[in-house]
Amino acid sequence: MQRKARLVFLLLILAQGAHSLEECITKLYAVFAPARLVSSLVSDNLALGFVVANAVLVTFGLWCWAFPVRLGWRAARGITWFWTILELGNGFSHSTLALLRGGYFPGVATAPLLLFFAGWLVVIQVGEPRTSVPS
């Protein structure tokens, strides 16, 4: 993967960190059933479960950047596409829910960051040769 792609991937994960923080502060788990379900699988205390689930997600993203992506593992391209698609879906869903609600929906303030960095990764990855060597 190109150096630029690795940097944009890190920025995407950091944007997810900001997004997770916004979701925790605005209590997404209180208004969105899937978030409530995930939280309840982790703890009976929904707030705690949501924080833990988001911390695990962001930590996993940072691990993906630090090892497979940054070090150029063979799996890096697939991992980057996984996160790209995940965050495009995340950003679009928060934006759509806010539009349907006709106002703020928890996570919509940072959704543009997810869409921007994930979109940038799409552009980079589509233009990147499949057999690129780490630079």
C-alpha cells in the first residue's frame, strides 16, 4: 500500500474514534436498537457496554493500522477495503437517519469525517495497483 493510503487509513480510524466519542456522549444506545443490543451483549449497564464496544472497535482499527496496514502485510488491502466499506455504511446510515428524523441524530456531526476519509480511500485503492510494494 502507498504511504498516502496508510496515512488516510489512520485518519479514518481516528475519525471513527471521534465518531465513537460523539455516539457515547450523545447516548446513541438510548435511541438506536442495534446500538442498545450490542451494548447489552457487553454489560447490563448500557452506557458502559457501549463505551467498551466502541473502545474495542477503535482499538481493533488502530491494531489494523499498526500491523497489517502500516507494515504492508498481504492482508492489508482486504482489511483496508473492509474498513472503507464499514465506515461508508456508518457515515451514510447516520446521515440518512438524521435526514429521516429531520434533525440531529447521534453520530451525524462526525459522519462527514467518516465519509470523507472512506471516500478518499476508495479513490486511492481503485487507482492503486493490486501488487503494490510497501513504500
